[in-house]
Amino acid sequence: MAVNYGSKRTVVGAHYGLRDWLSQRVTGLVMALFTLIVLAQLLIGGGPIGYDKWAGIFASQWMKVLTFVVIASLLWHAWVGMRDVWMDYVQPVGIRLALQIFTIVWLVGCAGWAIQVLWRV
Amino acid sequence: MTELATSSRPRREFRNINVFSDLTGYRLPPAGFVSILHRVSGVLMFLLMPFIIWMFDTSVSSEISFARFKAAFNSGLAFVPGWFLKLVALALIWAYLHHFCAGLRHLWMDVSHDAVSKEFGKSSALAVLTVSLLLTVVLGAKLFGVY
């Protein structure tokens, strides 16, 4: 096997980078807990889910802050994941860079829209 | 090391696999299915993110937009029929459930050494596939008005 340590260490690929790995775990956990919190509020009291109940969930300030954290987490989580995908399947550097730029623009745009909607409630 | 160097037996060579000649006959283990579907579901949700935020936007902004949100899934939106929107929503439901379950499996394997074994890898992968598909069927039936 070729030498892949020292100055020849692998610096590309999906499994490189502790920080990316850890941030994806942490942000994933945040989003999973958020899912349970929203579900609990939706199902508490039973009955049909109308506009008041749905919008009411995002009306309180603590829920806005929490949802904001989740949007930021999603942005980060999806960036790490999409970067992994591009690094694994797209080898030409130019195309990969273009796709990574697209990913960042796409994610930041989506996050901005979601945050705007959140504070409209 | 010397034993390897002096061995006369030819060592097996492993090369990169070819998509067309090797991948077609390659039998992926359950954990492999979970892994690639984790990626597929993640990319799907990434690409459909504007649709997800559109749903959040119209459902939460006002009572009028909420009615528009409901109408879109029943009678369609512009040139897109309602059943197609429901199908896209169903794909998103599956993607979220699979990504959620496979993510929990990852987290569990990160915190428990016992979970990092060939046996657990297989059984937990089958559990992820079963739970996510069952929940998709249950929620999909609700989405299409079966109950």
C-alpha cells in the first residue's frame, strides 16, 4: 500500500476531518430533538391540527430562537454532507468547486428565506 | 514483513471497481443500503429545500395562506396537480424518516463500542429500513386520505 501518512497524508475524502464529523453529529442531534419537540406540541391535546395550533407553535420567542438554531444547524449539517458527496463523486476540481459554491449559495439562500418566514409568524 | 517479501505466492490485487462491469453484480449488505440511502435521502432533501420552505411559508404565514397550502395538495398548484405534490411530500417523508433513523444509528454506534460489530451493523440496518419504511407507509396512507 502506498504511503498515506506524513507529507503524503490523505487530505481529501468524506472521512477526513474530526471537526466536520463532530459538527454533523451535534447539529443532527439538535434537529432530531427539535423534531420531537414540534411533534409533542402538535399532538398535545389531540384534535384536528388547524392554522392556529400550527402557527401557535412558532409564535413564542423561545420556539423562534430554537427554530433559528435548527435552521443554522441544518445549514451547517447539509454543507458538511453535500461537501462529502461532491468530494466522493466529483473528481475534476473545477466542477467540484462550482458545485460547492452552488451548495453554499443554495443553503444560505434557503436559510435566509426560512428565517424571514419564521419572524413573520 | 520478511515473510511477505520472500513469499512466492502472488498476492491478490484490489483495484477500483467499475460502475458497469462490477457494480451490476455487486450484492450490497443491508448496512450498505442504509448508507447509500442515507446519502440519497440527504441529497433529495437538499434539492427540495425550497419546496420545504415554501410549505413552511404558506402553512404558517396566515390563515389565507394556510388555506392555499391545503388547497395546493387537494386541487393542485398552477400547472402541478395535487397528487404529484403529495407524491413529492411522500418522498420527503421517506427521506426524513430514513435520514432520521440512519442518523440515530450513527449516533448510537458513536457512543457504544458494543454497537460497532458485524452483527449489530446488520441488525440495526434492517431495523432502520423496517422502521422508516413502515412509518412512511403509515404517514403516506394518512397523506393520501386512506384513514
